Amino acid sequence: MKIAAYSIGLAAICMGMPAAAQDATISWDEWGVPHIAAESHVDAAYAQGWAQARGRPDQLVELLVQARGTAASLWGPDYVQNDTIIWTSGLPAALPGLMAALEPEERARIDAYVDGINAFFSAYPQALTESRKRGLPITAEDVVAHSQSTLYLTFVAGRELFRASRLQQADVGERGSNGWAIAPSRSASGNSLLLMNPHLPWDGVFTWFETHVMAENTNIYGVALLGQPQATILFNHDLGWTHTVNTLDNADTYAVELTPGGGYIFDGAERAFNVTSHTLDIAMPDGSMAERAIPILRTVHGPVVARSGTQAFALRIAGFGDPDYANTFAQYSAMAEANNRTTFEAALARLQNPMFNTIYADGSGDILYVSGGLHPVREKGDAAFWSGVIDGGDASTLWTGYHPYESLLRIADPASGFVQNSNEPGFTATYPIALDPADYPADFVQPSMQARPQHGLQMLLADQSITFQEMVDYAHDTRLTLADNILDDLLAAARVDGRPEALRAADVLAAWDRSTNAESRGAALFTLWAASFLQSGDFAYEERWNIAEPQRWSNGLSDAAAIAAVDQLVATVERADAANIPLDLPWGTVARVPDGEGGTLRSDLGLGQLGAFRTGNFNFRSDALVPDFNGGTGWLAVVEFDDTPRAKALLPYGNFENRPEAIVNQLPLFSEGELREVYFTPDAVRAAAVYAETLERD
């Protein structure tokens, strides 16, 4: 492997498509984005591995090694829980079959990606800490295992793992997104528009890596989750898409009755567990190695993840470890290289991705919404039935097949000129409503409307001619829809109650602008109150949204809820008084985000549960009034499909663990609600390059 690096200035001269002697060039712009120009997609994958290793070396190795289930043997007891999940799930046993099922082109790309990672660490061993060096070399198996672990054990089955065995610490409900696609008929310019805005934690498997690839006459720009060999939310010259987490229920926890003979009951008869075991090696702080035996039990449903009394709980995850669904990256490659909706949907219809809504727009004016993934075909039960723990002894509850693409929730080119999703069930992807719940199986998650998707829909419905800048502004809108829905009732109830604390709070909230602008006074009080009240179980609307009247939003508080709401409001005021915190504290004093330099910056992020469209995940602790920030709005891009696509975007935390001096910190822009221009054309990349390197594979 040969490397040539060109510093600032020379990069702008030398950058271009690679010459015949080069496999790829990487030009880094001032925001830390690698612009990869390669002869082939395989060569581009090599450069992608190199770039991710340069940007986040320790984190990349940690993530990929964790998917092996051997991290504890390298890095100690903190990784025992992770390794236990990996082995209990059966992923290591499934891995050989998954590798054998990979399509040759995709296997070549994964191999090249891994080669790029290892080549970088060979050239720059000092980039890794000594402890992370123990994880080398990275293998193709690591990449596939990491994909399976992230997609299936985190996104698909995270909630089930949390419920069944308390193995997961984060609430999956906080992993959301906003996505819009606007057709020319609703666009002021006559061009399609696309909004990409996933909301995920800012660490671990949820970390985005921004990337740009020019190879084989394609021009692909977007983000990959760290450890993925290619972008999975992106746009190219002709089209683009984003994902949101859908309400698809395709992981189920089954309870089976244990028998005195050591088996379990299924279909009226005793069955033996499939039993294997694995011994974890654990590196101890004193330098010794400890061992822990893990019994691995499986029922006909899947791996046993917990036991309680006379029951065991087994987890069934659609597509997990199944070679028939091993080619997720091959599907993404076909999507990324498509040039119209027909070729794009042909790729999407392969159903190699177990979940996610897809919101799509293209330069021809087509827009599309699909609630994708593997939807189990179930013999009985509605959505409420399948959201609970299932009777594993009932053979009729064991599903094996999946609905075809043609049966999924799908809307193409609606008359409204828009499709959207903010993690609500897909029946409201456009207005007027285009999908009838009666046309779909009863176990599909039924229509509902939360405050954040309501916020997005209200903005869309109020604007018949959306400009690019308006799309940017809407993505940063700070209104709290929940306040519009219930604040009038809360204020009235507080004044009827008459306690001094209730009256003081009512005065502050009445003067509040119902937004989370950094200077908004009242947002902190409302958010602190709502964060507690929504968890209390006392919240209830007076009128709830119904799909039969889709623009009649939920509003008001029930009589009982209003009484409980005032009690909680008084308790919130008492907490603030005890801490000597004014009730009208500016929101930006509370909602702090990292500044990239060890400090914090003010923000205008709000809680999605309260209807914030510009979402921040803040953890409110009982012992503190100022919350801890835990991600939220991450990758944000607005794309217009003109003759050459135009885009503005931001990845707040950037691509680097340790940002080099030449790379600009994006967090101040994030704090102020600003985006930056995306460099998409070769000329723009050439002009923006601050550092370039050429790569030749050995």
C-alpha cells in the first residue's frame, strides 16, 4: 500500500479523479468530510475504511470488536454485558452462514473496507491507543457481525431486550427522526426537496460518519453509521432518501412454561431446549484472566434471554442471523446507484433491511414513502396483542414468513405534493389520508398521532409553496406543540387551584412564547414540569386525535389530568425554589450542548415528546434541574434536486474523535441553528480541499 499526502494548498491543485496508477484519492474539506474519488466502488470502500479509521480510530475498533463477543477478553469486565448479549443471541453461530450468503460484489466491497481500516492502522499505528490495538486486525466477519448487532439487536429488538432482561440502558423511544419529501407541485422552485434529520444518541453504534464517494460515474453523498462500509442515508445526482425509525413490530418476546424435566411446553407437548454454552474470557484489572460460563438456550422461537420463576422468555427477531437476509449492504448499494424511482424501488423491494421508513425524492419529481422491513405474517392477534409478551406454548403464534413489498404501507406521488414521517405509524405520511388501516393486517401498528409529527404536519399543511430556505427554517422550528395542545387548560386549572406556587407558574407560562428559543422564558419550567408529568401516568387529553378527523389534533386536559397536572406544577416550582432557580430561566441556560472544547453552548433544542421538531435528548435527573444532553438532532441535510443537486447540511460532532487543527468545529453552528454548504461537484470539492491523500492498494 502506497500513500501520498498533500497538505493545504497543494491538495486544491492535485485533487481530481484518480490517475491510472492510483486506486483512490481522499480530499478532506474544512469540515472534516472525506471526498473519495475512486476507479471502482471496491476501491471507494477501501478509502472509506481508511477515512473512518483516520477520523474515529479508537471508536471504530471498539465497535467492530464488540460484535465479536470477545471484547471483555481484551478490555475487561465493562464489556461482559455486551459479550453476553452477542453469544446469547446466537450471532457467532449464525455468522458463517451469513458470510457464505454475501453476494460476490458486496463481499469484495466489505473486504476492501476492512483492508482500508487495517492499512491505515499499519501506516499510522500511533492513531490507536494501546488497548485498542489489541483488537486488530479487523475482519470482514467483524463488519457483518456489527451490522447484525446494530440493526437487529439494537434497532429491531432493543425494546424487547430491555423488557425481557433489562440488558439495554437507553429508551428506544428516544431514537427517532424527521423526514420530508416535497414534490415539484409543492416546491416554490419547481424542484423536489428532501429533508434528512435522524435523531439518535451521539455515541456508540449511533455515531454518524459523513462521506462523499465519486466512483463508476456515480456521485453519492450522505452518512453511514460508523462501522458501515457505505452511506445508508444519502443523495446522488438523481435521487435521495432518508430513514426514520418505523413503528414496525417485528421482534417478539415469548413466554414458555418450564417443565420438571428441564424442558418447556410447546403445542401441548414437552420440548427440549437446544443447549450450548460459551465461556467468556475476562481481562481483570490486576492482569489476570477470569472465566464466566454462559449457557445458551434456544426454543423454537429463538434464544432465551431471561427466566422468571416457572417461565423462560425467548426472543424472536425477524431476519436475524438468516442467510436469506444477509445482503443488507448489497441492497443499499443498489439503492445508492439507482437513477430513478423504478430502479430504486426494485432495490428496496429486496427487503434485505429489517426495518425503517424510507422517504424518497428525485430530480424527475417523484416522491415516495414506504414503511419498510420484514413484517411477520401472523395467524392471529392485533397490534395490542403483539405488543405484549406472547404465549410461547401456543403454536399458532409462531410466525415464519414475511409480507411482500407490495403489501407494505406505501405512498407514491400523492396529490398533496408531500410525504413525511416523524416516527408515527405511516398512515399519516401524507394529507389527505391516502391509506386505510382496514386494508392492512390487524397486527400492523395502528394510526396514532404524537406531538412531534403533529408539529411537522402543521408546518407542511400551512405552506403550499415551500422554498429551500423555508425547508431549512422548518427543520429548526422551536415551537412546542404540546404547549399549544394543553397549556390553556393547564393555566386555567392552576388559577382555579389558587396555590401561590401554581399562580406564579401560571404567570410565567402565560408570558412564554411556547417555543424553545435560547432566550425563551418559560420553556424550562414547562419542560421540567412535562418531563415529570408525562411519566406519572396521570396525563390524558380531553380530546384525542382520531384518523377519522386527521386535522383535529389532540387537545385539552381531562378533568382528572388537570388536577394532577397542577399538583405536578406546584411540585416543580417547589423544586426550583429549593435550588434557588428562577422560574423564568432562559431556556438556553438549561439546554446545553457540548462545544467540542470541553465546555458547553446554549441551544434551542427541545424534547420530541413535547412536540419539538428540532429535537434534543435531555436526561432529567431527580437530583438536578439542569439536564444531561444525550444527543438528538444529529445529521441534518436539506437537498434540492436541480440539474445539479444543491444541499446544506450539518453533522454537529463531525467525523473526528480528535479534531485536527485544519478542521472547523461544527458545534457553534449547531448551537445557533445554522447549516453549511455541501461540496458535491468535483470543482467544489477541489476548491474546498484542505488535505488530500492518494491510496494504492497492494
